[in-house]
Amino acid sequence: MNTLVCFAAILFLLMIMIGGRKGARSFAALFLNFVILFLAILFMADPNLDPILLTLAASAVISCVNLFFINEVNQKTAAAFISTMITLAMLYFLIVILTDKFMIQGFGEEEVEELSMFSLFIGIDFVKIGASVIIMSTIGAITDIAISITSPMHEIVKHHPNIKRKELFTSGLSIGRDILGTNTNTLFFAFFGSYLGLLIWFKDLSYSIGDIVNSKVFSAEIITIMCAGIGVAIVIPITSWIAAAFYIKKSDTRRIEED
């Protein structure tokens, strides 16, 4: 416990020193997001509530915290939030279909021995829980990409107020392409970092490549990465288009008022 408090204090001091007030809000947002996730999990235990709807609601609140609480309400965060919600709505149908068709819900055979003492008849649809896990895993990456595009696009309009909407949209796509590769790789390496022990266990059990690829645990994580990657790819043109329409419209209105 003392170690966790020390590390939290170090993180807080560094965020304050580098980010100032925004750093302090970012640190507070970590705990707010934890509370939101914890409450969502508690409500999921109620069989009368839909886990997917709870996850979508929690994702919307998390997006508000990460965008509006940290960066305040402005054109950049509004455009990023709208883009995030549109992308999440598009991903929703894909994630539900994939979870149902690939049957990645529940636990893999590698986890059954540890859970054998517990009852799995808890009255909750594991298909919906699996979809909820994927949705929750994608929201952070989508929100990060959205604000990473709207912020530089806002600076472009600020320094080039006469830029055309199409040119601004193209600039947003160019920014998104630079972010796409690194963000997708981040998701990929985050999986291998968190499941390194499992991969070593696969080796000790003499799993072949085919056994690893077809195991439920590995397949579920890869599908999660793929869905997050698809969300990252989709949000780039959506954010670029919405931000271009948002900024140019505001810029045109301002120029008309000045004339």
C-alpha cells in the first residue's frame, strides 16, 4: 500500500510540474474513470440491466471526463466527443456480431482450473460481457485519436484563418495517418506486455502456433486489438470531417461579423 501511495505521489508531482492545472485535472481524471468503471461493473451484476448499454453509457461518461473535464468545453473537445460517439456507434454493431459469431465469450480452458471452485451460473449473458470488454478497451484509443486530430487542426485554422474546408480536411487526414501506425502498434504491444506470462506458459505447455492462435484467450485479445484498430482507423476521417466543418463554419461566421 505504501508503495502504491508513493508511486501515485510521484506521478501526481510530475503531472503537476509538467502539465500544471491540466496535469492536475488529468490525475483526477484517472480516479474518476476508475470510479465510473467500478460502478459500471457493480451494475452489471444486476441481471435486469443490459451490460452493453451500461458499457456504452460508461464509455460516454468516460469520454466526457477525458475530453471536457481535462481540456474544458471548447471547439476541440466538442468535435472530438461527437466523433468518438459516432465511431463508437458504428463499432457497436461490429463488436456484438463478432463476439457472437466467434464465440470468444466466457473463459478459456487455461483458466478453467483456477475457476473450478466457483459457480459460473451467475445469471449474466457472457456474450454481452465479452462485447462490453471490447467496447471498453476501444474507447480510450478512440478518444485519444480524436483529440489528437482536432487539437492540431484547430491550430492550423488559428494560424491560417483563410484555409478552405477541403484543405483542412486533408490536413486532418494527414495528421491521422501519422498517428495511426504508432497507436495501432501501442495496442499490439500492450497486449503482449500484459499477456507475456500467458505466452510463456503456452511455450511450457508445448503449444504449437496453431494451438496458440486457436485458443480462446489469445483469440479474444487479438479480436479486441483488431476492433480497437478498426475504431482508430474509422475515427480519423470522421474526426477530420467534423472538425473541418466545425472550424470553417465558425471561422466564416466570425469573418462575416468582422466585415
